Amino acid sequence: MQATSIEWTEIEKTIARKAFDKAYARETSALIEEISSQAGAIKQLEQIWNLHDYLSARRHEIDGKYDYRYSMLVFVFARLVQEGWLQLEELEGLATDKLKKIAALSRM
């Protein structure tokens, strides 16, 4: 299955969008909690700059990770499963070949 040749049915597109949005919400909520905790502990100016640098890096990482092009979704979902932001069960309804590829890639 090549990334550029993957076909998505309308039902799969709906499942994919819901799973994608759910994973994004989970990760960004976790980030907000983490940052709220860190911000409350700031005592020195250097800690502010460190937090800024951390946030810049996380923004770059998250913006790059959540790529909703259909040609990339199998890889995006594999990474999200691998990182724990998504469970394979939340992708039920996708074609078997997609699920197998996502499962295999998530174990790499």
C-alpha cells in the first residue's frame, strides 16, 4: 500500500476525522495541563524563556504531526497509536488493509 494510492471511502473519512480530532484534543489537553502546572511554578525569568522555548518546540512538533492529508493518515495514525494518543479500536471501520498497516507501523 503506497501512501499516494490509498483510497478512502466516505465512511472511512468520517471515522478518520473523528479519530484524528480525538487524538488532537487529547494531546493538546495534556499539553495545557502540563503548561499550567509549569507556569504556576515559575520563579525566575530564565524559567519563562525555557517555557517559551519548550512551547515553540512542541508547537512545531504538533503542527508537523497532525497532517490530515489522506495520503498521510495511515502514517499519522500509526504514530498517534505508538505515542498513546489513539487506540487501534478507535479506528474500527477502516479497511482491514489500512488497520493492518497502522498496527504494523505503530510497532516500529
